[in-house]
Amino acid sequence: MATFKQYKTKSGAFWEAFTSVGKDTNGKAKRMHKRGFKTKKEAQLWTSNVQTDFTRKGYVSSNDITFNELYEKWFSEDYQSQVKESTWAKTADIFRLHILPALGSQRVKRITVAQCQSIVHSWLNQGLKQYRRFRTYVISVFDFGVRMELTTRNPMAKTSIPKQKKHQQAPHIDFYEKSELVHFLDCAYDYDNPQAFMLFRLLAFTGLRRGEALALQWRDINFETNEITVNKTQSLGKNWRIVTQTPKTNSSYRTITIDPKTLQWLHKWRMTQARQYFELGFNSKNPKQLIFASNDNQPLSPSMPDHWNRSICKRYDLRRIKIHAFRHTFCTLSFEAGATINEVSKTLGHADLKITQQIYLHVTKKQRNEAASKLARYMDI
């Protein structure tokens, strides 16, 4: 049923229409409202068109749809079901922080190629390294709109991708040298937090990603074969909720060997954890028990390793590297110990060998320099 009202403004008299077009897929009544018709007949024609549209498609095609409205339909009806929660939560933040402020309130039909090109350049000029990804997301939203017949154009798809200025220097890869790692672990042990020491020891001697380590359960450790099974990872989902999900890539599913000393430390930490949780009233003998957990036996916050790292380095005046750099440290020291690219890559679960190769080239260059120095010292001329 539709109702029509006439109203007046400084520009003259106009008509507005209210109509119920039916119920959506959730059983919720769908009502439409529009103002600005010059005649009642125009308003009646509009209500007839939207009712027909809704009956035929289940939604209303509107030339006045905003980019924000189109984005919300794309996100909930197309994108969200195809990716993990941690991924769509990050994507939602990208739209909220960088895309919707520029395009959200714009009517889709009025967004131009020139406007989109200007936005892409502004992302680059702001130093946003993911500007290419932002552009791809916007293209996906418009593509969805075209498929759903909500628009006929994709102006972002016609934009060109500006090139970043190439840096002459290779990207810096941070890690600890052997002596630095030994000193850090000594300090971590002296820090009197067995869980913190165990985490850093495990990261440095296995190359696990932070999320992979925090998702580990005791059933993932085979104390008889000296192996760790990596089949899940911990991430942040919507509203910073901690979620456990499948690994980053297919290559991330792997079984890796642990050195005997690290295995001994794991066994010792298991006993310590069981005693601590028993005193707090928790039964940690469940095989699904997390290796790293909070005082109330909940998943450990992803930021806790950063807190421990900062505290240890500040207390003992150490050079601090990021948590992910312990993975680079494992890679570097493995190469120095004689491991091959293929061996290290499989242990790390790398789908792309680029980072592994960069570290390998750094190590081999260092070894060549040391060899040259040894020869010079030997010749002494």
C-alpha cells in the first residue's frame, strides 16, 4: 500500500511517497520512502516501479544508492562468507578508515573515474602501502553492484595504478645474531616468567608464527617423535575477539621437528603449568589444553608477547626486535648452521620463497666476507 503527501519548500510544492514493497529474505517488512517528485503522478510511477522491482528481484534497484549502502550489501551478501573472520574484520577496518570516508556518502551513479583516480593517488601520497589492495576492494564492490544490477558502471576499474618510487636499498630484515639470541634467552629465563621464556625459546628454535604458537595445544606436541603439528592459528576477529582458525596457506599445514633441548623445556613447562593451574582450580590435563594461556586459562592475548619482549629488553638493556623477527632469526641461524633453502622453507611453511631467499642471500654474503677476511689474515701481506 502506498501513501502520498504534498509538502512545500522555498523552491515550491513537491510530493513524497511512502510504500510497502513486501518482506525481505529475513521476513522483515521492507518500506520505501522518497521525496522530491514534482507531481503526484511521478510519485505513483516510482512506487509502482519499486514494487515491481522488489517482486522480481527481491531487492530494489535504486539510482540513488550510496557507495556505503552498496558496500554493506557486498560485505554481508558476498564477501563475508568467503573469507575467515580475522580477514573480514581487517577488511571492515580498511573500509571504515580509508575507503568509506572518501566514497561512503557519494551516490554511486555520480562517482567518476577522475574522482576514483584522485582517491587512489591520495592513498599513495598518504604513504598507505596497501593502496593497491584498497583499489581492488572498491573494484569488487562495484563489480558486485553491476552483477546485482544496482549500477551499470565500475569507475574504479578504469583507474591506473600509480607506481611507488623504488627504493635503492633492499628491505631491511631484522633478526638476532647467534650471540644476541643466546643472551636474550638467558635474560628471558632470568626474567622469572617460565611461560614467556618458553614462548621465545619455541619461536626462535622452530620459526613458528606468533599466531601458530599461541594456538598450540599439548596434543600438537609428540614427545615420542620430537614433532609439532601445525594445523591452526590464532587471530583477532571482530571487535578484537580472539579466534582460532585454519592456517594462513596450505603450506602452513606442516609437521616440524623440535630439537631435544627445546622438547625438554616444553616438558618442564607442561609440569609447571599443570602445577600453577591446579593451584588456581583448573585441570590442565585435557589434551586440548593450550600451551600458552592466561591466568584464567583463556587464550593468551596476541599483544602479551610484545609486552614480555619490551619488558625483558628494557630491564636488561637489550636491542629489541619484533616478535616476527624471531622467525627471521630462526631462518638466519639455520642457514648459518648449514640448512638448505628448501629445508628452511618447509619448516617455516612459506608459500612464497622470497623472504627465505632474501635472508639466504644475506647469510651467504656475510659468509663470503668472512671467508675473504680469513684469507687476508692468513696471507698477512
